[in-house]
Amino acid sequence: MRKDIHPDNYRLVAFKDMSNDQYFITRSAADTKDNITIEGVEYPLIKLEISSFSHPFYTGKMKFIDTAGRVDKFRNKYKKHYESKDKE
């Protein structure tokens, strides 16, 4: 194996699914500024929008997640178009 190609800073990190507040702990070298305390132990935190806890492929359920307000942005952008159709 080649030396010095892998990061040296592997540590336990908590990955949290923000759509349902589930988390899992695994080793990672990813950088993060946030921390979370789980069962009295503090871990670096990486926030996820979707994971196997909430993805329809794994859960078998369809779930609508609007984390960035995309639906509201769309409605505001095309508000005039829909208002004119409602008057007809």
C-alpha cells in the first residue's frame, strides 16, 4: 500500500438527519464546526438533509421534505401567473 495518501484525522463523528432528528455515529475525517452531546459524550456534528432514516427507498414511505422553502419560492415566483388563471 502507498503511504501518506489517507488522512490521519479519523475520529468518531455524529451524522444527524435534520428531517427527523435521527443520528448515527461513525468514523470520519470530514471537517465540521458544530458539536453534539450524545449520552454524555461530545462528538463533531455533520448535518444531513436526508439519510437512510428518511429516504423513501429505505423507509418505503414517500415523505415531502421542504428544507429550503422551495415550494414557497416557486409559488411566489409564479404567483401572478396563477392569479390571472383564477380570474378567468
